Amino acid sequence: MEKERWGSRIGVILAVAGSAVGLGNFLRFPGQAAMNGGGAFLLPYFISLLVLGIPLCWAEWTMGRYAGVRGFNSAPGVFTVIWRHPLAKYLGGIALIVPLVIYMYYVLIESWCLAYALNYATGDLMREAGQGEYQKFFDEHVGMAENGAALVKDGGQWVVVLAATFLFNFVLIYRGVAKGIETFCRVAMPLMLVLALIVLVRVLTLDPHPDHPDQSVLNGLGFMWNPQPEKLASPGTWLAASGQIFFSLSVGFGIIINYASYLSQKDDVVLSGLTSSSMNEFFEVCLGGLITIPAAFVFIGVVQPEFLQSSFKLGFVALPNVFASMWGGQLFGFLWFLMLFIAAITSSVSMLQPVIAFLEEGFGLKRHASAAILGLISALGSGFVLYFSKDLVALDTFDFWVSTVLIFVLAMVQAFLYGWVLGIDRGQEEAHRGAHIRIPRFVQYMLKYVVPVYLLAIFIGFCWQDLPSRDIEKFQTDSSHMATDRDQRLSGHLLALLKANDVAPPDEHTVVADPNRPGEWRIKDANGRTTHVLVRDGGQLSVRQHKAGKVEGILASDAALMSVLFIVAVLVFLMLLIHIAGRRWKAQGRFDNLDALPEVQR
Amino acid sequence: MNWLWNSIAQAIPAAALLAQSPPKQPADYALTPLGWTIMIVSVGCVLSLVIYCLVRVLSLPPIEDEHLKGPLEIDTGDTEDAD
């Protein structure tokens, strides 16, 4: 089988940048920055970029090319080339499951962007401004109310859009690395830039809100960029900044290592890696940082934390309100969602390539056979996420356990392989083969000592923050206010007191005394989930908001539990395939005399 | 003064509302000189980096030309046996 190659230097850079630039650049970054100190957030953000992001990118580029010239493109093969140990290929399995499972739900979000763009094109989304209208549209569209609702929405029109998006991805991947991915990215990336610049100019020239002159673009920029230095004292800010860099640059996805494996021995990896990273930063800081929040601010005023925390609410509820109110909103809404769709598809197509590469080199399959098998597996996963749409539980579960937990695990494995197995001396020598700029020596020491520790610290921080449930104190009042009516609902007086203190229990709720903890009551919603906790301590009644951890989330929801089991099933299936592929490689002697291959010696 | 408000809030539950700082209004977010500086420096640094990288990449010769060797670089392999 003829080895695939990138067609040009700029082509691979655009493909890697396209893989990194996604919805997170335009929706997640602005929300994280505004919530975690505004301009002050940029300090830990850029430190993380320099210490964690760019060095890890270079390591992935270097390892990918190193194994690529020795005949391997898939992560199980790449890891085994670097670490000749039977365990290595199974560790490489993480670099297959991460992009595969992310693709399963990411393609769904991508189809939402396309559906929104189409609805703007037809004018269906130009509705009366108001959070309720667009929230309702989004909820109905994604099937938030009940499982399976998205399948029948508008006679299955949304499923058709999903199928078209899915098919488009597979057409690109079927055409191969150079003719499919590279050709598409060479058009898509400049187009995305033009669309983003058009929207940016429109946002920066917006007039203040006619009824609220203080809601101006300048004040919106102030909301986004004015520093709150006190936030730097909070570990959460540093955690959020590191996480944003990590997810944004696509390190630990298994994609860069695969893309770099299609380079030749003399192709540059250092300048290419830096260029693709800086392109991603351009879309994130220069465009995402100037568009999303100022636009939302002009039309809805101070952006509430519920919007900043949720990319979906910001992108699919807040911004349609903005377009509904602005001159030319239909056109700019269409351009915005078309841009998001392009950003998403350049990312999603990159998620398919690592598994395609594995099926081809692990089993000697032709492109059509490997694409068909991958299509079947990923369609099963996307169908699973599409069906279990209630409260987006399946999507959230996939996102957390794969896009947060497994990505960190994979990044730590890669840092270990580069720093401690390949070694920083050999790593530097390999990186500098054909390089047009040099990596400073201290970066190699950072990769060996600082990056693994930094990654571990962030990983522990994320687990500490997200896994356990916790009750957050909202306010205290006199315990004599504690009262419920005969239906076990909060008394009218207590309910009014809670609402006056910005605590909003669900309309349909019950108050249940905790049998294990005397003096504690749990406010539960219609689904039986705890939303708030009331604790009597002496003469005080403490009102706390209950934040369910991921572990409680799995145990409390059948859909979440099934989602985790689905991920485990995919992982086991992939490990089985890797085991079989490993036996084939061994029988073929693929790992013998790797350094004697003509390409390596050239 | 916070201690005073907190004491009153503990004594009179209804005063808890007053103890909280009032929510910020859009007018409170006017872009400050420090905000301007951070925005310009951040955007400027990223823009400079991406322009530098792109200029470097785009000014390189095509890969196929880069890998061609000139006559003086070609190692014919016969120098060791010259004697």
C-alpha cells in the first residue's frame, strides 16, 4: 500500500490548526476568561501556553514523525516504535478511543451549527428577542425534554442534517490525507477567517442598545478584558486557564501524533508546530475574545454566569438573541453559524483519521473497508448520543470521561514517552531534523520534569473539582424560617426568602428530611435530584446549593451509567483489535530493524 | 463596614439582602486603561507571533526544492576509496 503524504508544508499546518480551532475558541474561551478574572485570566493562560501547550505540541509532532518514517501512522504503532514494550500498543489505544468517542458527539453539535445556519438562511430563526424563545428552540431541537425527542423533531429533519454532516465527514476522510483533509482545510481555514473577520467588524461597529445606552461594545470589551487581579489568588482560575489551553490546542487527542506521522524525515516540525499553535491562538484570543462577549453584552447586558459556564447557552441561546436584535441579523447569524460549522468540521474530520490509520495498518484494509467499519462504529455512538438526549446526559458524560479525563491520561502518557523513553537528547535531535527554527534547550527539561508534574497537578485538580458532590453555601437565615406545607413543599415565606437571596429552587419540588443526618433537608426536583440542601445548625438555617459530582451523576442516571458502559465497551473492542493487530505486526516483523528503513537513513 | 452589615444581617434576616453588594450594572464595566492595555498587548502578541510564523513558513522554498541537493552536497561515496 502506498504511503500517504501531505501535499505541502502549509497544508499540514492548516490541517493541524483546523483540528485545533473549533467551537471552544469562539464559545468556551470567552466564557472562561470573563468568569475567571477577565484580563487577569490571560496571565495564567499564556503561562500555560508556554509551559504546557507549545512544548507538548512539539513533543507530539516529533514523536509522530519519528514513528511515521519508520512505517507507523496509528498510535498503537507509534507508541510501540518509541517504547518497545508489549504494553505500549495498548496505551496507544487511548489515542484511538479519545478522537473516536469525541467524534460521536461532536458531529452532533456540528450538525446543530449547520441546522442553525440553514434556519438563518431561510429566516426561520429570526424570532422575537427574548431568552425563552431561543431556549425553547434549542431545547426542542436537541431533544432536551425526553430521550428520543430529537429523532422525531420536525419529521426527522434534524436527523437528515446530522446524516448529511456525517456523510460529508466521511467523504473527506475517504479521499485521504492530502486530497481530502488537506484540500478541504486549505479552503476552509481562509474562509473561516474571512467569515470571522466580517462578524468581528459588525460586532465592533454595533451601536449601543437603544433602550440601555450603557450596553455598548466598549463596556462589553470591559466586561471581557478588565482585569480582576484578586481572581489570580484562586486555584480555580489557574485550573481553568490550563484546561482551556489544553483543550484548545488539541494536545492529548491523538490527532497531532497521527498527522505528523505523514511527514517525511526532512520535513520541519518545530516551525510547523509553532505556526499551527499560534494560528489557534489567533482564532481564540484575537477573534473569539473580541466577538462573543461584547456582542452578547450589547444586547443582553451583564452576561450571567449560567451563560458563561455553558458554551451551548452562549452560542445557541444568547447569540441568536443578539442577531435577532441587530441590523442585518439574519445575514450575520447565518455567517456566524456557518463559521462555527466550518470550525467544527475541520476538527471532526481530524478525529476520524487516527482510527482509519489504525484499521489500515493494523489489518491491511483498503480505505473503503476501513471507512465503512469506522462509519458503522461512529454511527452507533452518534445514534446513542442522539437518542439519549434528555438533559444532554449522554453528551455530557461522553464529554467529561473522554474529553477531560482520558485526554489528561493520554497527555501524561505522551509526556512520559517523550521525556523518559525517547529521551530529551534524542527528542531534541529528532525535532531539529529539517527544522527551520530551534527549540531552546530548557524546553526539553520542561518536557521531562515540569510538564508531567504540571499535568498531574491539573488532573488532580479537575478530579477534586468535578468528581465529588459538594454543597455550596449561599446564605444563612434564622432556623425558625424552616417550614414546609402539607405537600412537603417549601412554605411560601421560606420560598420568598430564598428567591430574595438569588436561590431559585425548581417550581416542582419536594423537601425531604435526610434520615441519616438529623437537621438536614434536601430540596429535590421532579426527577428526584437534589438541588439544594437546608442545614439547621443551632439557631441558624444554612441554605446550600447542591452541585452533583460526576460520580453521583452516573449513579443517579441510567443514561449516564449506560454512557459510561458504552465507552467501556468501545474501549474493550478497540483493545481487542489492537491485540490482534499487535500479533500481526509481530508475525510480519514490523518492529525489526526499524532504523535500517530507507526513509530513516535518507 | 462589612462587619457591621454582617452583624445586622445576622440579627435581622431581612437585612441579609442589604449585606450583599449590589449587582454590577453595565455602566460599571467601562473599559479601563488596564483593560485596554491587556487587550492590546494580548491581541498584539498573538498577532505578531502568527504573522512571524506565517512569514517564515511562506517564505521557505517548496519542499521538493528544499530536498534537492546541489552538486557540492552530493556524496558520491567514492572519496574513501580514492587512494
